[in-house]
Amino acid sequence: MLCAAAGALCAWLRLPLPWMIGPLVAMAACNFAGAQLRAPSGGRAAGQVVIGTALGLYFTPSVGREVIAYWPLLVVAAVVAILLGVLGGLILRRAGGVDGTTAFFASVPGGAAEMTILGERFRARADRVALAQSLRILVVVIVVPFALTYSGAHGSDSYLPAVLPLDWGRLGFLLAIAAAVALLLNLLRMPNAFMFGPLAVVIALTVTEARFSSLPTGLGNAAQVLIGCALGARFERRSLESAPRYVWAVLASVLVAITVAAALAAAIAVAAGLPIASLVLAMAPGGIAEMCITAQVLQLGVPLVTAAHVTRVIVLILATGPGFRAAGVLLKRLRGI
């Protein structure tokens, strides 16, 4: 009820992303005040299934062909994201008082759970990595939508989802398929399974012109409430108070990453002839679900933003561990010279 009320209040105030930012801020504020609230069990997963389904409906055959044509740009955006993570890690190591391994995995813009687990394998401090990743998502979700909205970027999207009537029976069947695929991928321990599973299956159906149903706005808003609630519930007063210097260093590194990513995105967008706002979202160091929701709500190149963040996550999963290991070997050799 608290999260729904916070979302409704933000919607009434006409704030950007009200149904996600409202619950996020409300939960975080209550927990910081000592309330120790918890998000509904499985709420984030359910919200991601709905959002993944909604995003997949944008990938009509023509949109799919256009996005595929941008694959070199998507890979460049993914590599830039990793390099920004390295930059953030350098800032965090110097200003946050943590070791280089912890600083690196705390700064790479991957999923909080995935980076925490991967960091543990390399003996990073799991609590610091999880805190930094959660703070990164919080800051990006608040700063980027507000900046884009008040810069006048809202409503310039040339992409639209497949135009379909609302059919509750077909929609229920589509969501059931999406949820089943998500559960299967989760059992197989795939990262972001509840986002990737529905997204992949609905893209496959939409691009082949299979017709199911549109998604009602209210259902999408409810999904945002669940995701925002889960994000806000991550924050506890004792974790923030335990390392104030580290928290401030994380905030500084995230703001630097946002600024540098936006500047690079603007330059690449001008060179490639793409909308600047869409590429800023595509290269923003936020979570895939949160940035894709932002693109959808602000109508800013949903397929391009989605494809960019999916590519980034895939590159991060494949390259972060081996890349960190190779960098360690290289540094040892350089020190031995």
C-alpha cells in the first residue's frame, strides 16, 4: 500500500517515472528511518516478467531489422560501459578506502547480484560490492529520468509497439509463456532470467508477426511499483552508516560515470545520426529493467535502448571475469619489468 500510494502521489505531481521512483524513494526513506520494511516476495521477478513482455512487443519485423543494423554501435556502447566501470573503480579505490578488486566489481555496471557473486570469486568484499551496485542503480534511476524529462526529451520516440487490441485471454497465455521461460532460465542460473526470458520469447513471437495482445497501462504501472519497491527495500540505515566515506565515494563515481557516458553518447549520436536522448539512455550505467522502463515511459527509442542494455549485460557476463583475470596478470608482468 505504501509503494502504491507513493507512486500515485508522484503521478499526481507529474514527476518522471512516478510508479517506479515513488515506491523506490518511499521504501528507501522508511528503511533509512529504521522501519526495516521488506518488498513482497517474488515481486521484483513478477514485475520483470511483465516489463520484459511489454518491451518485447516493440520488436516488429521492421524494428528488428533496424536494430540488428546497429550491432557495431551496440558493442561499442557495451565496451564503453565496461571502461566507465574501470574509471569508477579507480575513483572508488582512491576515495573510498577499498582494495582494487572490490572497487572494480563495485563499479562495473552489471546486475547487483551477479557482480557480488563474481566479486566474491576474486575475493572482493561482497557487502561493499552489493552496496555500491544498489546505490548506482538508485542514483541513475533518479538522476537520468529527471535530467531527460526536464531537458525536453520526452515523447520523441519513432518506435511504437505492435498495434494490437487488448485480449485478456491471449495476454494471459503470453504472460504464462513468458513466466515459464523465465522460471526455466532461472533454474539454469542465467543472470537476469526474469527479464531476459520474457524479453527473448516475446521478441521471437513479435518479430515473426505472431499476434497476441497489447499490455494495459495499469499492468505496466503495477510492475513498476513492484520493481521500485524491491529496489528501495535494499537500503538499510546500518549499511549506509557503516562506511560514510565509501558511500560518498560511490556517489561521486556514479555521477562521474553518468556525466561521461552522457557526453560520449551525445558525440556518438551526432556522428551516427541517432537521437541523443535515446543513446544517452542506451549508454547510461543503470540496470536493464530500470533503463528500459525509462525509455518506455519517456518514449525514447525502446528497442534501441533495450538492445543496447541486453548487449552490455551479455558482454559483461562473458568478459568481466576473464578480463579482470587478464588485467591482473598484465599488471603483475608490468611490475616485474
